[in-house]
Amino acid sequence: MAEIGKSIRVGEEQAYIESAFLASILLGADIPGEITATMFCSHKNQIIFSALKYLKKICLPDLSILNKYLLEKGELDKAGGIDYIAGLTNLLPSPCNVGYYVNALSESYFRKSVNSVLALKQEELACGKSLDKIIEQLSKNIQDISSKRDRKKAELKNGISFNNLVKKQFPLAAWVVENLITNGLTLLTGGSKIGKSWLALQLVIAIDRGGYFLGNLSTQMAGVVYFALEDTEERIKRRLSKLGIDVFNYAWLETSWNYSPASLKPFLLENPLYKVVIIDTLQQFVRISDIKDYTETVNILSVLKRIANELCIAIVVIHHTRKGTENGGGDWMDGGLGSVGLNATADCTITLARKRESSEGFLRATGRDIEEIHWTLKWDKELCSWFSLGDAPKEKFLSSEQQVILDILEEEAPNPASSAAVAEKTGKSVGNTINILKRLATAGFVVKVGRGLWARSKLTS
């Protein structure tokens, strides 16, 4: 009875691994070359895998695309039907864990291979075949299986030698917006109701015409798809009227989206004119159950990043910052609402900051292909547009708590002040005060002149 129970548990685990692997493919994971349909115990999972492997060559398949394909092939019922396929994603698998699923499937496959060989040799032994011959063949079969298993672990199929890498020619970075946005995934963050959507609309207009963005940044003319998911067609038209724009080339507007992120790729493949996609906002485009969950946010953005890279286009995703960060103080890269996985996945992060009722704004950007940017912007009420005024002074990006500490050190000058003394005057803990002082030192505003002693930097005072 114990062996039967163990067999049932092993079968259940195998079924879960197969289903989780298929679901991770549906959520955007790649299919490793070593996985074949024969590695699946379930016939319906073999059918689903074969379908996904084919669809992956032409699109990023989701549930609707997979079901339609199986229906057209007459294999939907054999694959378990719509309910079974839909239930795969309820397992909450992660594309980040696809390596685990691959190893588990491979190990199970090799175990089955060994068991099949042993069962065959047992039958041959029962039929009176020579024991010496059986042992010889069994040894050879096991060696073959072991060799395949070791080779699977050792293969490096997608790499390149450093010698070939340094000789390889790559195209120059394609600037969508001069010195700011290239092909790839860009995350544009900012506080609520500070002008992000106006900035996005300016970007649409500039790229559609090949004009200037923020008044002085040249753009590459291209087709743009604008997902204005927090707006209506009526509101967008009113804004265009205020901007005095009534003629476009190829720009396309969507105010709703009820599909998976992966479904964006087939649309773009059918409409190759569109080279820029602007999504306003991330959580309206894809429902994220927990924006603070690192794995979930990385999985979602990775799908968009992969689409951008594969199609050589630019995708700009607009997202909110946390409350209390809209004034541009503190470490601006920590201001995005949710997991740090958002910034980690994006190729470039741009943040727009503006104090309420102020026409002055600030734009910061950093990324894999751009220089660090700290610009002052001006909001023109008459023109309903943002304009760049050039580089912003560092002092403009100080938080209120940082400014208080600088004022204290200014009062103490030319004498230094201890961390404890500064903490006492601010009412903060010593540990918190030291952390703020360290950030100010990194930015060049203060210097450490002794053990626990700080002074205002001569270069910035």
C-alpha cells in the first residue's frame, strides 16, 4: 500500500510539473531546445506542448491564440478542452522558474527511459535470454542514457566566444527621441495628476511628425500606437484641440485593452508600420495582482521587453510613483510604485516630478544606453506643453529632510557637526540621520571630516 501511495504522489507531481511548465510558456517563457513532446507523460500535455512550440515561432501565444489553433487543428478536445487549458494558468507558475520545470521534466524522462530499459531486460530474462548478453546490452543502454543526460547539462547553445564578440558588428542605437529614448523598454514614472499624460501626448505628436519633443529634442518619425487607458476619446480630442493639432500621419489610439501583454506582438507583426508603443498606464494595460511582488512585475515587463527587442521597436510604459516622492526629493529611482523589479527590467527609467500648483518640473533619466539626465522642465499653461530648460541644479532635487540637515551644517560652519548632534536637532534617529548624510555625501553636498563628524562641502556651499 505504501508503494501505491508513493506512485500516486509521484504521478501527481509529474502532472503538476508538466502543467506548470506549459503555463509558464503561456506567460512568456521561452521553450528550451532540449524539451520534446515525448518527455510528457500526459497525451493532452504532449498536444498542448507541440502546439505551443509551433506558435512560439510565429507569435507570443496566449490562451485565446492556443485554443483557436487547437480548434482549427481539430485537437482541442484531445488537449483537454478549453477548461483544462484555462486551468493551467491557475497554478500561478513563474516563467522565472522555467529552468526548474525543465530539469524536473528531463529527470523524469530519463527515469522513464531507465525504467523502460529495465522492464525490457526483465522480459528478456524471463524468456531465457543469456544473462551475460542482457547485462552487456543493459550496460550499453544505461551508458547511452547517461551520456545524453550529461550532454544536456553541458550544452551551451546560445553563447558566443569573447573573440567573436569583439569582432561582431552591431547596428548603432536607434534614437526614437534624441539622447532620451531608444528601442527597447522605457519606464516613465511620475506622480498622479502632474502632467504625465500630457507629456505622453506630446511624445505621440512629435514622433508621428518627426518633430521636436520638449521643444529641443529631435525625434525619428514613426508610426505610434498610444494606449491611453485612463482617458476617453473625447478627452484626447479636447487636448488635441488645445494643442492646435488636427492632422496626423499614422498615429493610432486605443482607450481600452482586454488582452494579455503577449497579444501585442501579433498586432505589431501584422502592422509593421508601428515602431513605437506608448502604454498609459501599466496597471491599466495588465492587471497585476501585487505590484510589490518582484517575480510578478518582472514577468510582466519581461514580456514587453522581449517584444521590443524581437521587433526592434520602442515601448514606453507609464507608471505611477509612490505618494511623497512627487516633489523629486530623495533617491528618485526608489520612487516607483511597487517592486524594484520594474526599474531592474526596463532598459531606461524616466521620472517626471513637479510640485503641486508649480509650473516648474524636473525630468530625470538613466538607462543602459543613455547618459544620466537631470533637466528642468517648464509647464506652459497657454500651450498646454512641457518644455526643457536644460540641466537642473543639484539643489533642486533635495528632499525637505535633506535640506534641513544641510541648513544645520551651514549654521555650524566652519566647524563640523556630529551625527548625533544633527540627529538631535532634526528629531530623527542617529541611524536614519547617518543614512541621509551618506546620500548627501555621495551627491557632493557634504563631506565626512572625522569619525562621526560631517561638514558642508566647500564646492556646493
